[in-house]
Amino acid sequence: MIIKYTAPLRGELSIPGDKSISHRSVMFGALADGTTEVTNFLTGADCLSTISCFRQMGIEIEQKDTHVLIHGKGLHGLKAPSEILDAGNSGTTVRLLSGILAGQNFDSVITGDETIQKRPMKRVMTPLANMGADVTSVRGNGCAPLQIHGKRLHGAHYDSPVASAQVKSCILLAGLYADGITSVTEPAVSRNHSELMLQYFGANVRADMDKESSAVRKAGAESLSEVSGSCPAGTTAAGFTVSIFPEPKLTGQKICVPGDISSAAYFIAAALLVPGSELLLKNVGINPTRDGMLRVCREMGADITLLNEDHSGAEPCADLLVRSSHLKAVEIGGDIIPALIDELPVLAVLAAFADGTTVIKDAAELRVKESDRIAVMAENLNRIGCPVEATKDGMIITGGKPLHGTVIDSHMDHRIALSFAVAALACEGETDIQGAEIVNISYPGFYDDLAGVCR
Ligand code: S3P
């Protein structure tokens, strides 16, 4: 795919449905009684993998483009798959499904493509084992394929060392099948779509969005002073806790999936970078656990206006009006990281064109995504002429110099290909993206949408 500047980005665009919410709509719809109707479903390859796994377990799913009907069979309605479940490239599918599969009365094996078979699964195997589950890595390397011997699970508490919505959601889903309350504490708030959607389907889920009430509840205490008195300093208010009660009756729902802010991110960045752009992105999800990119862009000096703020079910959404802006460097780190984890590659591109030195830290999770996104971003940004130092948990990016198009290796990571399609518009000359078709994982139709607004 060869990309070069043609014209500013103008007009309006509807962004495809949110990937995380689309996955969950199929999973929770399958476990609910009755039919779940989903509109604006993301037809990216990852979400289609989730559909095919549930079809393999006897769930009837009718899909016509972005309209999906899931004929749920209740919490105990899945049947044993006759073949290995294939999650393709989707980490969300493997990790969330592991939690469901661990509590079934049948055995299963789940795996995925070459990339998935290299991604860490111990992060879900450990908390599941804590609940009495029997999940083993077939090759003994902590990665998929995972052999899952379904069992009755125990309610338990888990202190997660990583802020990961996939880990948290896996535990909550296993908690549906446990014999008591299950809870998980994470060091910073990760995306809360599972909590919101499980509540919407009728589950009893409690989430504390501040560390103090989290600590109080975790300790079963009445107040923070009571907790602090009984625990060593600094160990109580150390995270955000979510808990779930087992065996709820989930009921099928109507879900209109908001546009994916992680996909909108590429158009936000492109419109900010290309002079003369003014672009309206319609119906984008702006859940506060996902909107870190908007907050950072504003700090960089971006002109972004939220219009028509509304809700789609429990999920907040809005139209975003983006105008090209002169950007300056920022520091990105701390608790905001989970709220923009998937946007860090495209934020690194913005940093490359911003005045000054941007520091990204506390983002070691980037090393275990679809590629090592710290190494791959540094390699490709260096290739277009931007000085970048990769650190153990981030990058130091010296921005503001004119950059030039060249050959980019996507390492078959969709967010790398998408990020450099944006960079290409602000580079001199042409950019040749190798493995450009990988964008289909999260954004089929991306190149057509881009061509449609460059006018
Ligand atoms: C996701 C959670 C995040 C994110 C991924 C989707 C989800 O992963 O990077 O693209 O749908 O729960 P982690 O949970 O590993 O942070």
C-alpha cells in the first residue's frame, strides 16, 4: 500500500463499531436467555473469530454485515466444541473465552494464529487457577494453545499486577460460574465495558472507580480509616476493585455499538497533522476509561470539540469535530496509560510531528501486544527520520523535524499499519506500508474511508 499526501481531511465520517464492545456483545449475548440484537457490530477479523468460536459451541448467530442476532442459550447452554477453538489474531477472544470455558462442564482447547501463540496467557491462567480452574498451556510455555478442563469454580479475590481489561474480564466471566463472590483489583482502571455490559444484561457487578472505596470494600470494612488501621501503609488504597456475584440470570438485550475511539484515533491524528483539515467523526465512544487520547491531544494543543454528547446503552458517545492544530510535546505516563494503551502508536506519530521531546513511560504492556510496539514504533519512526529512543516501558521521541516517506514494516500488527498510514500523510514523498492489509483486524475499509475524506 503506497500512501502520500493528496489533500486535507474534510467532511464527515462514521467510524466502525467498537472492537471491545462488539466482542462482548457476542459473548454475553450467547450466555444470556433470549435474543441479543447488535447494530453497528465491528466486522473486523477479530470479532468474526469470536462469532465463529460461539457457533462452534452451538450458539446460533445470524450476521448480515454490521447487524447481528445472537440466539443465547443461557449461562449453561454452551455445548462442547468438536474441534479446537480458533481465536485467530484476537487476544480478547482467547483471554475472555478462557474465563467462560474454565467454568463449563466440558473440556476444550483454544488457540489462534502464530502471533497469538506467542502472547502471554499466564496472566489469565494464574487467576483462573486461584479459582480452582484447570487450564494448561499445551506446549508448557505459558502461551496458547490452552487446554481447558471445565470445572466448578470457587469465588476468590485476585490482585492483578497489570491493569488489563482482558485479565479483569476473564476473571469476571469465570466468576459467573463460581460458588461465591469473585473480585479483582487492578493497579489502574482499565476499560470497563465488561462491567457495564454485564450489568446491562442483569448481572450483579460492583465497581469502585476510586481507590479509597475499593480498598474499603476489599477489606470488608466500613471506612478507609478502619482499613488503614489494619493494613501496612500503602497496601490498602492500591487499586480499583470490581466484584461479581455468581449465577445471574442474563437476559438478551439490544446493543447499538458506538464507533471505536481506537479507530477514530487515526482520523483524529490525521486531521490534526494535515494543515487545512476539518473533520467530523460521528458517534464515537467516549467512555472515560478509553478517552485518554483525547485528553493527551488537548494537552498537546489539539483543537477537538465534542458535539451531540449522548449515551448508547451504558456507553457514552459523541461526535468529534477535529481541526488541524500545531502540536507540542507532552509527557504521557501513570494512571492514564490503560485509557490510551491502543492509541500509543498513533500518539507516538503525533509526537514525531510535535515541537519538543515527548516522553512515554509506564507502558511496558506495549511490548506484549500484537507486536512489541515499543521496538516496532521506534524502528519505523527512525526510518522516517524521527529520532526515537526506546526505553524499557516507553519511548523518548524528539519531534518537529521534517520527516520523509519510506518503506514501513507493519510486523503484521494492525495498529502499526494504521499509525503509519497517518504518518504518511504528513511525510514528504511516498510511504510504502508492507503488510498493509492487516488493518482488517480492527478496521476493514480503512483505506477507502481515508481516501473518502482526503479532498
Ligand atoms: C482489550 C483490552 C486491552 C486492549 C485490547 C482490547 C479488551 O488489552 O489492548 O486491544 O477488549 O479488553 P489488555 O487487557 O491486554 O490491556
